[in-house]
Amino acid sequence: MKRCRRVIGWITLPLLIACGGNDPSAQVERAGSWAATTRELAIERRVGAIGRAYTSDMLDAGRREVQKVAQSLKPSDLPETLRARVPAAVGRLDSVIASTASAVQRGDAVALGAAAADANALGDTLRILRAALRVK
Amino acid sequence: MKRILDLTLGIVTSIGGFLEAGSIITAVQAGAVFGYKLLWTIALGTLGLMLLVEQSGRLAAVTGRTVGDALRERFGINFFIIPLVTGLLVSFLVLASEIGGVSLALQMATGISFQWWAMPVAFAGWFLLWKGNFGVVEKGSSLLGLVTIVFIVAALKLHPDWGRVGAGLLPTSPDHDGPRYWYLAVSIIGASISPYLYMFYSSGAVEDGWGTDDLSTNKATAVIGMSFGGVLSAAVLIIAALVFLPRGIQVDRYEQAGLLLPPVLGHTGFVLFLASLGIACFGATTEITLAMAYLLAQGLGWDWSENAKPKQNARFSLMYTVTILLAGVVMAAGIDPLKLTNFSMMLTAASLPVTVIPMFVLMNDEALVGEHRNRWFSNAALGVLSIVTIVVLFSAVPLQILGGS
């Protein structure tokens, strides 16, 4: 009986961990990865290294991923001091990606440069927030 | 001259099979998160593949039988059903992800969604198999696949720290995100040692009429061809470690890999990445489709040859026609290519014992391979590989759950 319970425990442990895998730190890391991707897309598109269709597709995909992150962040999972900051940073990333996409459509090199700088700054913010979440 | 031409078989299987949708994306994911730390898995996978390719080629050259033939004859149809069904199922998923790889390359080039490209890609693959012969599939892939050398050029241009690259060849435990590390380790092994690769290799050796005179060529192609594939795969990981890791880019979508070469080679890098992805995956698409048709035909005793006209081997031709078009339908349905690729690589790794362990018996059967049976070194290496595959089999499911998200 004891052995049986142990076997069931080993089988269910990964499932339980998987179910609890929606931790805010991982979600913020994911958002940070998309901030870095947006920055890189803006830089490479500005110098004409990557195609317009590819850049637009990637930015659309990035927005969808970031919106998923925003939806998965529950205030109750966040420490009180970060409860406002984390969703705000993720929301800001969504608008930076949108403005990057708009700059790509217009072919506006100056706006792309600004978008890259915004995405870079946001990446730093998300990195700090992630570190803070890990400490908490 | 013939020997030089035979060498292309090994190089083709390394390009069309080693560097494909799975090996590219698992290497990118590993480099982006863990730097050089998972290079050892590419080395391990390359050595394992080298061993299996050499042995399956030797088996074909000495006996005139493919691995599939030998498995059925030695163990009987009741046992053979297991590698047959497992091989077909796993290869089908890998085939779908290869069609996905070509379709994604076309999506990145045109902006038209990969789903729209899946069926035309499947049809193009089928057309090549229907109209062409083994030599066309082989030489076409080998010549066009040379474009993937761009990964080595880019890795060298980035001036990696060779000391740290060397350190990555030694297995180490991760300092963060353990489940993800081991998940990627197993996926890389699955991407490197795909059973379809040595099944295809032994069938190709029979198609080319290899005999005992070709044993030295077999050894050379296994070592040179597979090493070439391993170096290409390692180059992809090194680039990801130097481009993605410092920028904090992790790979949530397959298309993010398109940013791998532009920081190093500019627009040329972007174009060559798309060409490499498309060509490597297309080569793998035709080879996997053929490998599956070979396996089923050999298992059920049908006539088979890619060198014969389709109507001469109707069931064999029907098999590859149905397979490639069904795999196209799977991708056209819109399954996420990254998730499918990761899942199929994990499943490939888990399926390895089914073919690797019986090879141990085949290659030690004096009645089958005579004086060309394995020596102690080959047996020791195959023994270690068998243990690795068993460990992988039992860790695959927990790792898929823990590290696969």
C-alpha cells in the first residue's frame, strides 16, 4: 500500500508541478524575451536586414504572446509592491510593439529607432521586475 | 571515382537529416537559454548516429539487407511490428514538422501563412519522389544543402571563446531551470539520432548495390558525413549562444530563429537562413517519406526501389504518396510547428531503444554478418548508447511535462 502510494506520488508530482507552472516570474521573463525580440526586429528592419512581411508577422505574433502573458498575470499571484508595476510594464510592452508595427508599415526609420530604444528600456524594466519577483 | 560519389550518401544524410527542423530549433533554444552548456548533447548525438550509421551501412554492404529486412528476418514479424509501428508513428510526426519547417521558411519570405504552404510543399516533395530517382533525391539535397555552411561561417565570424566552447562539450548540470535543460538535452539527442536516418542510409546502400568492397567507404561516410552534420548543429547552437542569450531572446515561436543570422551577416544572413531552413527541411521531407515507405515495404515484403518506375512498385509508391500528403494535411490544419517539432523530437528520443538494442543482436550475429560482426569497441559503444536510450525512454514523459512548456 505504501509503495503504491509512493508510485502514485511520483506519477502525479510532475503533473502538479506542470499545473503550477504559470508563475509570474516565468511570465515576466517571457515578456522580457518579447521586448528583446521587438528591439532586435526594429534594429534589423531599420537597416533593411529583414523583410517587412517577416517583421510585421513577428510583431503581430509578439503582441498575441504578450497579451497572453497579460491575461495570465493574476493580481493575487503578485506581491503587493509589484501588483501595479508588473501589469503596467506588460501593457506598455504591448503598446511599444504596436507602435513598432506602425513604424514598420510607414517605413519610418526614425520611429523604428525610437521603438528600439523604448523596447530596450522596457526590457531592462522587465528584467528588474523579474529579479524582484524571484526575491519575493 | 565511385568511392567519392558514394561519400555523398553520407554527406546527404547528414545535411538532409542531421540539420533539419528539429536539430535547428533545439540547438537555437539550447543556445538561447543555456549558452554552450548543451554542446555535449550534440557531440553525444553525433557519436551515436555515427555508430548506428556505420553499423547499418556495414549490415547492408555485407548482407545486402536493410536494417528493416534484417530485423524482420532475425526476430520475426511479431517482434518487427513494434519497431515498424513506432518508427512509422514517430517518423510521421517528424515528417509533418519538416513540412512545417519548409512552410515557415516560405512564410518568413512572403508573409503568407505556413498553413497555405503546407500542401504545395507536400506536393513538391511527392513530385520529386514520383518523377525522380534515388540519385536525384540524394544529389539534389547534397548540392543545395551546402548553403547550410553559412552557420559555420557566421559562428566563426562571431569569434566564440573556444575554451568555453570546449568546456561545453563536457556534460555539466545546469545552474538554473533544470527541467528545461534536461528536456532540451533529450530533444537534441532525439533530433540527432533519428531512426529514419539510419533506416534511410541502409536502404540507400542497398539501392546503390553496396558490397564488402564498400566497407571502407561506409566507415568514411559515417565518420565524415555525420561529423559534418554535428559541426553544423553545434554552429547553430554557438550562434544562438552569442546572439540570443546576451540579448535575452528566448524562443517561443519558430520564426524567432529568423533573427539568428541578420546581426552577423545582415540581409544576406536573413536570406541564407531562410534558404538553409527551407532546403534542409525539404531534403529531410523527401528522405523521411522514402524511409517510411522503405520500412513498410521491407516489413511487409513488398517490392521497393526509388530507382524503379512508380507503377513497378505500386504499393511502395502509394505508401509515400499517402504519407507525404497526410503529413501536409496535418500542417495545413494549423498545428504550431514549434510545439510539434519539440514533441516529435522528444518522442523520437523515447523510441530509440526499439531500434538501437536489436542492432546489438544483429551486429553480433555471426550467421548474419560473419567476420564483419562487431568488435569489442563497437559493442562497448553500442552498449553505452543503449543505456542512454533506456534512460531517455523513462525520462521522456516527465521531462515533456516539466520542461516542455
